[in-house]
Amino acid sequence: MRYRKPSLKTALGITKAKKRIKKNLGIYEVTKYTNASKNVNGKVKRKSGYYTEPMKFLRFLIKLFK
């Protein structure tokens, strides 16, 4: 598993505050519908096994020899 150090904004709590504000304003309720096609696309890919480890490796090999 890869470890990444947190960004400065995350360490200062700015990211959490922005998310809290967006949730209170109801922005996520709007983006739920505006991003619906992207969400369905990702769900189909997950169900079909697109993000499994063998498929990730296969896509890596294809990109490597392209």
C-alpha cells in the first residue's frame, strides 16, 4: 500500500472545512444529478471487473508496449 504525506491544506483542516460548507449548502445534492452519467459509468466498470488487480496489470502491460 502506498503512503502519501498529507497536503498542507489537509493538515491545516482546510479541506475538511470546505467539505463541511459544501455539504451544508447542499452542493452535493446538485452534483449528484449533474455527475450521474459518470457515476453510472464507474459503477458499470466496477461490476465488470475493470478495476481488479489482473485487469490493472493487463492495462499496464498494454500501455507499456504501446
